[in-house]
Amino acid sequence: MTTRSALFRLLFWTMLGTMTVVGALSFFQFRGALQAEIGDNLRFGATAMMQRIDTFLFAHVENMRVWRGIEVMQDIRVKDVDKRLSNFLANLRAGQDTVYDVLYCTDTQGHIVAASDAASIGGQAPVLSDWRVVPGEGFDNVSVALAPGDNGPRAVVLRSPIPNAFGVGPIGYLYAVLDWRAVQDLLDAAVNHGTRSLLLTDPTGRVLGASAALRSRPVLARLRLDHWRLPASGAASYVQTGDALGDGDLLVGVATSAGYPPFQGLGWHTLMIEPTTVSFGPIWALLWSMVGVLLVTLLTGLWIASRLADRIASPIVTLTVFTRRFRQGQTEPPALPSGATAEVDELHHAYTDMIHALEQSREQIVRAGKLAVVGEMAAIMAHEVRTPMGILRSSAQLLQRQGDLDERQRELIGFIFSETERLNRLVTLLLECARPNPPDIMSHDLVELVDGVIALLAPRAERANVSLTRAAEDGEVILRCDREQMMQVFLNLILNALSFVPEGGRVRISTHRDDDALWVSVSDDGPGVPVELRQRIFDPFFSRREGGIGLGLTIVQQIVQAHGGTLSVGESAWGGASFNLRFESDEPA
């Protein structure tokens, strides 16, 4: 092996090995970080979708619980001779838009006595084999089953016995047939025709529904995902082969139904999937870029190595010729080629350039990885706002102590106080919404809490000429709660009401108990909340008030849910809004 070939091989394998190892490590690290980030996003999307389906089912199961006890249901006893019950069911269906295919009541033998669709009267209730009692406290009188269709379920059927108001046992059954397209619309809206798809399965892995991109595939009707990882609870993300769907590898985020208290869910799973060719598209683009850089660097290095080998081997060749000639008697040493040290410096310079190029590639990969966590740092920055606010407030307090201030100066200082306080409330809202504190549960008198909040807000109500009153049962009303958080709930709800009621309006806080719950209502005679906005009003950053940031009701809902309660909005007796809080009660009614 000559010096030229040895140097050539050494430089070639050194450059190739170094760049391959560094590039491979960087590639797999970034790929793992990207997979974790996208997996978290898919898992969050699947969880949010599962919560929406649970909320959808809970609302209609709760409707069944309410409707079965309405007096008009007793008309089943007289076969609905005056069609009061049929008209009532027709009005209920019309009020629910297109969610219900049909509502009907049957006698105990399954004959349809009354229905929202007159053509169904006199028919027979469907015979379904997979009836199951809806899990959850208080839902043992509601059953659910899926009506089969040509390509998956056709409808969700709810059934509840109608109690006999004048005797023992049921007098018939109330059926609600939910259009399965309502569930499919939820799935379609979540992916919005993007690169991701959604699947809905039952606890055994049988596919019940899918978003539009998958719904047209004929394999879907008989598809089972029991070999996929479907957690018994919570959520997970992983890479799964997509052979069952006719795809390649898929990145999957799966969530299991957790219910909507007190509804415990049906054990269904939502799977949000995305092909890895889409998820890892930026990674493969980066890989090919790195391969291109590697090839260019190798070609450049080989050219440099050839030049360096010539420069380094030349003195050795000259010395070899001199050695041969010396044996023949030549004694004059050969002149060494000039620039021998420069050749070594040139080799060092080539390696330095190579290492510098590799370092730049590594920095680019690390910089791209750091971009993934920049969003998380935004929440931390909110804390930094409080420091300058504290300085402004302290400075304003020092200025306020000056005795020679005129009215204009005091007014300006007041502006500083009010604006810093407004900024502090804004920061507090952002932090509370992003990282709510767990409640410190203790027993408190709810009436005393409400009276305390009313006392705090009474001056504001008087200035607005608004009547702020309380209506509660006699004696103590004990609620196990976090006092400060519950006061924040009532403050936010009452302040929200005061913002909308007109001058001379009314706001009333009332409490009452039923068999198993404690209810608190904040009612007003303002413009109310339109029906189409009642589902969105608790969404973050949704506000109907100019200047509002839309976090107050979101925080209220978080606190109520942390206490095991529910929050809903309806219409008050005066035609305005009524925010209704329901808490499970351990006290007797």
C-alpha cells in the first residue's frame, strides 16, 4: 500500500463514518422527538373527540331520564287517543334539529302507541339483541343499543321504561332513535378533510364509524381492530401497521371513553390516525438533504485527499529516488519540495472544514427540535408580566402618598392602579386556565358563601341600578368545596350577569335540593344566551362582550368540574340567562 492510497482511504472512511454516525444519531433523535410531539397531538385530538361523543351521548341519555317522567307520558294508558303524546314527541324532535330520526312510545308488548312520525304509529318497536344498561349512577333505567345498517350502525337507540304514576311497574317504553350521521358529523368536523382520519370502535375493537376519508372503504363494515392496542382507560399513541385499512404504517393516537360525570361512558375508543409518510415527511426531506450534503462533502474531500496525497508523497518519492541513487554513489541530498509543512496545514484545514460543516448540520437539527417547545415557553412568559406590574403599582402607591397632588394627578394615579389591576386579572386568568390549582375540599355553608359574594358586589350592582338578590332554603346548606374557588365561581357568574342586564334589571342567586343533588342558579333578565351558542359559550376565548377575553366561564367550568359538579346554561324565568350548577349531595333533601 502506498502512502497515497493509505491517506486516501483514511480520509475517505473517516469522513464517511463521522458524517454517517453523527447524521444517523441526529436523524433518529429528531425523528423520536417529532414522533412524540405528533403522537401527543393525536392523543389529545382523540381524547377531545371522545369527550365530545361522551357529551353528545350524555345529553340524550339525560333527556330520556327527564322525558320519561313527564305527565303526558301517562297517555300511553289510554293509547294516546287525543294524540297529545304524539304531538309532544313531534315537538321534542323538532326542537332537537335533525339529531333524532324518530321518537316513539310503546306499550309493554312493544306496540307503538305514539310517535313523532305519524306513519310509525301502530307498528312494532325494533328487536335489537345488544341492549345494555347505560353505565353510571342514576342511569339504570336507560338502555342503549346500535341499530345495524348496510355499512355499520344506522342509529343509536335509547330505551327507558315509563313508570306507572298510578300503580306499580312500567306502562310502556320511551324510544329515541339517534341518527348515526350526527356521530359521523362529529368525526368529520374534527379532521376537517385534512390528512388525518378518525375511527370509532366499541370495547371489542369492532369499528362503528369513521371520518369521511375512511367511511367509503368497503372493508370498514367488517373491520375489527382487536389486534390494535386499545387501552382500557386513558389515552396512548404508537406506530401501527395499516394493513387492515389498506395503508402503510400509521401514527395512531387512541383515547378510551371516560364518560361525562355521572355518565361513565360506553367503553368506546376513538383513534386519530395519520400516515407516517405524512407525519415524518419533514424528517425524510431532512434525511435526503443530509445525504446530499454527505455526497458533496465526500466528493470535495476526495479531491482534497488526492491533492494532499500528492503533496505528502512527493518528499517520500524524492527520498526513495535519492536512496537508490545513493547506492550508486550519489551523495548530494535532494532538495525537499517547498511547502511540506503547508501540506499538513492544508490537510488540517480540510478536516476543520469538514468538522465545521458537520457541526452546522447538527446545530440545524437541534434548532429545529427546539422549535417544538417554543410554544410551551409562551405560558411561562406570562409570569414575567407581573414583575413590571408590581413595580408600576408600587411606584403609583409612592406617588399617591404625596400631599400636594391635584385632582388630575390623582386621577392619573387611579388609572395606573386600575390598569395594573386589569393586567393582573388578565395574567391570572391565563395562568388559571392553563394550570388550574387542585381544590382544597372542606365543608362550607353555601348560603354564607353566596351572601359574602353578594356583599362584595352590592356596591357595583347599586351603581348599575340592578337588583341583586338571593333565594335559598332555610337553614344551612352544606357543600364540600374549596371556599376560594367557589367564591371565584359565583363572582365570575354574577359579574357576567351584571355585564349584560340593563339598568333596572334583576340578578338572583337561588339554591335548592332534589333527591340526590344540590342546585345553584344564577339568573338574570338580560338578553339571554341564544340556543346555538350555549355549547360554545364555555369554550376558551369565546366572548360575546366587547373587550372580554373569553376565559371567565372556561375557568368557572374547570372549577365546577374539579368539584365533581356540572355547569349548564339555560333560560331564566324572566327570559334572560340562567347558569345552573349541580353538585352531588350527601345531605338529605
